Amino acid sequence: MLFDTRTPPRTGLDPGLPALLLRTDRNLFHHGTLAAIRSLGRAGVPVHAIMEGRANPASRSRYLYRPHPWAPPAEHPAGLLSHLRAIGERIGRETLLVPMDDAGAIFVAEHADALRPRFVFPYQDPDVPRRVADKARLREACEKHGIEHPPSRTPASAAEVDEAAGELGLPLIAKWARPWRLRPGMRSTTVAGTLGELHRLFAATRDRDPDGDAGPLILQRRVPPGGGDWFFQGYFDANLDCLFGAVGRKHLAHPPQAGHTVSGEWVENDELRALAVRIVRLLGCRGLVDLDFRLDAGTGAHHLLDFNPRIGAQFRLFTDRNGLDLARVLHLDQSGRRVPDARPAPGRNLLVENHYLQQAAGRPLLRAGALRPLREADEFAWYAGDDLPPFLAMGARSVLRAVERLRTR
């Protein structure tokens, strides 16, 4: 929502602007949803969320004002629009709409006119979120603008798979161009160590149904992990000015070397922050962004791996010394209030408990640095002393899932 900058800005979040969290990907353990509920709810904002039901541990949060039934998929826009309008009518007032995944961000940008005036959200060029989230189109944009990224190939035949493996070397990274369209159970990114694994993945491109079209398979050179994995999260206003931005170091990921942050740390890295801001402005993405990088220790170059045009699940890592985070920056800006200057807290850590324990099972010693010494000011994805029910529900559901897997085996 654009506002009159001549109006004197106010500080503090406006409880008169409720928020609706939109998630299109069924994931009971999406800790980013819980983080947004807690962040805005603790600030007095009524938080609504589209959820799978009580099976979702986040539905137990004391800070959730009201859950709403699961929505039709973004691939059926008329149904999703109707569902959102019905929720908007139940809420009864203008509402901040917060997409929690790429499909939701793409949907909001491409159907902005139909969603307003019931909902408010950052101004966005309609085609930008799809352009940056689609990994094939992101590669094209990187080449156009001279942005460092790993060399990649998009094979059209089994022979070209062999050629790509020979040229790029094994192991390499295999990723789907449009991961938000994957069928349940399929991984968006895989570290493939053998030709057989590559051919099995490529074969999956031939038997997709139209509604599950995840696009072409991209084979990407694996940048050696010695330089580490890094990420940037920020908020850019209508003028593409960065109102809040920070850099994190990924110490542990799920799945390893090809997934989301399990253990991360807020770090000072002015060079990478400046590079990320430049990339976001070049590609013209407004609102919330989450970028992933890998540093090539041999060349010193940060390679852009992914660009997510929405809030990152680990955004609470970047909570400054005054409690400001990206969800609150979004709410402040969209309610016409001043976003204060951040007071960075480098050294702050975040740990996603369930995925850390999952990786630790059978591995008594994770690699050095994966688990950082936690302090009172650090953040857990699930545990919070003032909001225990989601943590307990997550633990119980994790045990049930583990038992079910044992039964299946």
C-alpha cells in the first residue's frame, strides 16, 4: 500500500491492521508460519492464518487470533481468490496479506488488482516474483546482468545429461525450475553423486502430470562448500530502498548442502549485503526477499543460488536489539508508519530443533560449527517460554511420524 509521505509517521505496530498468513504448500512443520504468528501477535496485531487444521503445531500458538480452512491451490486462481475474499469478509476490515511461500507470492503479485482493496501488500511489478523464483528464468537474469552464479545446463535428452555431468563434474546439483509445482514427496534440490541418480531424476521429467509441472530439470555445478553457505533477507519499499537487511551464515542445512537453514548465525558482511541489495534492485523485486549464496573460496565470489520473493522461514534470526524483525518492518511500512533504523545484533543464532535432532540421530558428532553456543538472546524455531503448546505439539507429532516411518520400513 502506498501512503502519503507528507503524513507524519507514527511508531509502533498498528493493531487495527490485522494480518493473514497465506501458505499454499502443505507443511505441518513450517516453522516460518509460527515465527510470523509470534512476531506480529506479540506486538498486538491480530494474526489470521490459513492452516491444515489442529494437526499443524502452529495452530496451538496463543498468538494466533484465528485459523482459517486450507485454501485451493494457486494453480486454480479463481478458487483461491474466492477463498481469500471470503476470509477477508469474515475478518471484516482491511488486512495485511503475507505470502509465506513462492507460489503465494507469485499469486498475490499476479492478482493484485483482484485482491485490493480488501487486502494490502507491497507494490510489486506483476511478473517479477515468478521471474526470480523460477530457477531457469533466474539463471537467464543472472547472465543478463552479470550476476555471479554456478554454471548450469538444462538437458533435453539422456545424452545431454551425460554431457552435462562430464562438463560440470560430479557431484553436481540437480534442481527443478519451479519447485512450488512439485508433487508431494519430491525434493526441490538434490546433490547428485552418480550418473544413475541424475538419469533417475531426468526420467521424472517425462512422467509429470500437467498439474504437477515443476519445469525443466537444471543441472548445476556444485560450488565447493569450503567457503560456506550464506543468505540475505531484507525488505524493499516501493522505491526499491532497503529498509531492513541482514546477512546470515548457514552452519547446518536440511537436507545437508541443499536445503533450508537448521543452524544459522547473524554475521557482519558488508560486502555480501551490498551485493544482495544490488541484485534485488537489478531484478526489481519489492517487499520481502530471501536470497541464498555460496562462497567459492577459490575465487572469493559469492554465487547466487536462489532468490525467494517472500519472507524466509528463518527471518526471526534477524531480530535486532529493539525487537524489530522483517515481519514487523512489513507491517510498519504497509500501515504507513515509520520503520526505525535497525540496531543489528550480529552473533545471534537460530536453531530449528526438529531438523537438528533428525540430522543428529545416529551421528553423535555433527561437523564443527553446526551447533553454536546458544545464549538467552538467541532463537529457537519452536521453543518459546511464553508459547509452549506449539513446541509440545511439534514434539508429539515428530514422534508419531518417526514411529510411522519405522512401521513402513
